[in-house]
Amino acid sequence: MPNAQSSNRPAGSVFPIGLCLFLLAAVFLLWTEHRAHLFGVLPFAILLLCPVIHIFMHRGHGDHGRTADGRRGGNPAHPHGDRP
């Protein structure tokens, strides 16, 4: 009588392979059938990403060089950084 635990292959190794094959087939079918829709939305997606990119790019600026009392701090990289 064969024992289920005596196989050479681990019990959970078939599921990830099947899942990968299923996802590969799904991506291929979605790409071939809906490519025109994806490319049609692409210009709008780029326009919608502009504000998000702007927010992330300005994250490191802080208060744009202002000190705690509201005055501008000196910025040696900017020629007019010490103006009030």
C-alpha cells in the first residue's frame, strides 16, 4: 500500500507552478485582446500621473528654504537665496 508521504516531490510544489502558468496565460490573453484599450488610456494616465510625480518630487524641499521665523535662509547654490 503506497504511502502519500513517500513521494519524492514536496506536496506544495505543484500549486505554484500551476499558478504561474495560469497567470502567464491570463496576462497573454489580456495583452492580446485589450492592447488597443490600454494604449488608448495611456495619454490620460500620463496626465493623471503628473500631479503625483510633482508631489513626490517636491517632498524633499520642505519649506522651500524658509527658517522657523518665516524668513528665507541663505542658499549658497542659489544666487538670490538670501533675499527676504
